[in-house]
Amino acid sequence: MAAQIAQLQQASADPTAGLSPQALASFWMPFTGNRDFQQNPRLITGAEGAYYFSADGRKIYDSLSGLWCSSFGHGRKTIAEAIARAAKDLDFAPSFQFGHPMAFELAQKVAAVLPGDLNHVFFTTSGSGSADTALKMARAYWRAKGQPQKLALIGRMKAYHGVNGLGTSIGGIGGNRKTFGPLVDVDHLPHTLLPENAFSRGVPEHGGIALADQLEQIIALHDASNVAAVLVEPMSGSGGVVLPPKGYLKRLKEICDKHNVLLIFDEVLTGFGRLGAPFGANLFGVQPDIMMLAKGLTNGAATMGAVAASDKVYDAFMQQNLPPWSVEFLHGYTYSAHPLACAAGIAAMDIFVGEKMAERAAELAPYFEQQVHNLKGLRHITDIRNLGMAAAIDVGNPDGKPGQRPWQISMECWKRGLYLRYSGDNVQLGPPFISEKSEIDTLCNILADVIPSVE
Ligand code: PXG
């Protein structure tokens, strides 16, 4: 199959896939330098396992599992078949006041793999939707509990929680906020990147407790009686694989409990095995009240997110004194629990459990760590961070040209058969868990050649 796709594309070998300049300008691409792309299109026309096939007939290693989502490998047959079946049998069904069985089946499968009592799954259509859903859920929770003044939301610098209103507000990447005017008023914890932790392998040693203790001051500023929730990623992916130093997340949880504040984990990127454990919550032994999911939920094959709520949170909504026709949580999307996405999700969960994907990631992780850290000492590299099957390499930038060097590196890698994601001053790696050690070698060899070669 893969060979056939490659052969087919070899025949065309046209990097534009026959698209006219007008067609290239018609699609306004997200988070992309559109002008550069139109001059130098990088078009993907097929995917299988850990590889993409480019329009000009090349096989390209997918070093970020798409956008951290296709971790179990591309072209999964059971997922494709499930989507096709659903498209034929039930293309759409409403989830407002009516429902379809696949939604309940998937929710139960997801709850079964989640830690603790995160037993209730609210479906969204993306990670961004999950951010806004989780934050609205937290505020509405306190209202249901008779404390409607608990509204303040606390995020963290360098965090990424998608691009919708609340997620943009609580996100901590300046560039993603600066062009959009006043947002929702939220507060931010400091980020957890410390110079003394540079080149740590896995979870860094230093500073975790002191960093988490900053939460005490932020809560005191607002007064705990006004604070709804703290939202953090167990590990920030887009921020550049920013890790929580030892003890950090446990301490955050203690402070939240002490002040009666909800703790929300954004596991959109870390969920479903990326850290070498089912979820970050498992790895760090910290149970959030609410967890955000997306990406791995369908292995990237359909657009879907979810917010999982603990019994405590769910019960507060259900136990409101409301008549039967009344809605407990006034929130949802036309495409919440879309049948095609549910079908993909059910098949993806069967792969996650049946093929022990978290264990597979954990098995490959030490080799990946070793190979990535072998790059230390090369020109431009100022830090390497990793955990599970995630890593980032800081490469800096020439003076006054933020973003230039990682971009140059990525463009050169594409020419050499490697899809490499970059942002700010780093390049990021999140290979599919099904990768072979030899593929990790090839990935790191290309990086070792390319990173020092650019200016
Ligand atoms: N939360 C987290 C932690 C994420 O990583 C979102 C929310 C938003 O999800 P949606 O589905 O709305 O995109 C994300 C998305 C990158 C990269 O290169 C990361 C994401 C998306 C695109 C690129 O690091 N994360």
C-alpha cells in the first residue's frame, strides 16, 4: 500500500500537486507563513505508519505524529473502516436532547482508561473547544455549588490551550495574544523553565516546589473565595516541551485543595500515552478535578475533543434543584459527539488499550532520550528537554530575527525527508509510538547534520 502510494506520486513528482497560484491563495492557512508557503509549497498527499508522502513523490518521516495527534501511526485500518461505516449508517445525529449509542460507548471507553473518578465525558470538537468548555464548566460548577463569585481563572506563562476566547486568554504565549485586544481577565503562574535545569533528562530536579508556591500569592491576591480554577498542562508541548520540575504538580494540587480551587489538567497533547504513561495525571500521581482531551482521542483521524469531569464536578451539576426539562450545563456544539468522530474514537481507544500504546511509548522513550541528548554540544543548541516520546531542542536565533533559525532548520529537513515542527526558538519532536529505533536514529542524524549547518 505504502509502496503503491509512493509509486503513484513518483509519477507526478509535482510539488504543487497541480494547484494553481489562485488555489494556493484560496486556502488561508492556519499558523502558517502563507506567502512563503505559496512560493514553496510543502504538500502532503498520503500517510502510512510513521510516514507522509509528499506531492513530489517522496517519503517523509513524521517526527511530530502530525500535530502531536497521530501517535499510533497513520492509516489505521480499523479507524478508517469505522469512519466509513458510520458515514454510511449514521452520518449525523443530534446530541442535544437526543443521542446515539456510539457517543455513550466511546464515553465509557474513555472513562475506563482515565485515572481516578474522571467518569463523565463531555465531547467537544477540538482541544480549543475543550479549553473553553473546561473553564465554563469550572465557573458553572461554583455557581451550582452556591458560590457564584468564584470566577477567577489562573493559567501559566508559556501555556497553550488553543485559540478560542477563554483558551487564548488563559494561554501564556505572548505572540498568540498580542494582536487580539483585551481578552478575558485571567492571572498567570510563572513558567517552569529554569536555567539550572538545562539539558535535564526527563523531569528536571530543581525549583519545583518554589515555583508551585507562587500559586499561594496569586490566590491570596484574588482571595480564595473568588478563585474558580487553576489550569495547567502537565507538560507544555507547544511552549517548547516545558516540563514540571520534581514535586511541582503535587504541590499545585495541595495548594488547590487547601483553598478549595479546582485543578484542571490540559492533557490534549500529553494524553493517551505521549509521556510514556496513559496520562500525565498517572505519571505524576496527581488527580485533577477536570481533564481536557483531544488529539489522541481519535488518533487524529477525526476532529474531536473531550472534557472529563470527576464525580464531584458532575454530581454538582446533576444535583441542582432543577425540573426535568431543564438543562444542567448550557453548553455544547452541533458536532459534539459527531458519529464519525465517535466511530474513530472507539476504534482508536481499542488500539490504545489493545496494542498497549502507553507501554509502547514507555519502551521506546529511553532510546529516544539517549539519541536526542546525543545532540548536545552541536552548534546553536542551548538546551534539550524530553519526557516520554516528546522532546524540544532550543536552537536560539540570530540577533533580532525571532523564529528564523528554527524555520530554516525545518525547511532544510523537509528537503531531506523529515517533517519537523518548530516554534519560537526551538524545534519539537513527538514521533509516533510505533517508530523503530532505526527511525529515531535517522531522525537524529538528520538533525545533527542540519542544525549546525544553518546560520
Ligand atoms: N491544548 C493543548 C495542550 C494543545 O497542545 C490545544 C489545547 C488546542 O487544540 P486544537 O485541537 O484546538 O488545536 C493544543 C493544540 C505544536 C502544536 O506544534 C500544538 C497544538 C496544535 C498545533 C500545533 O506544538 N496543540
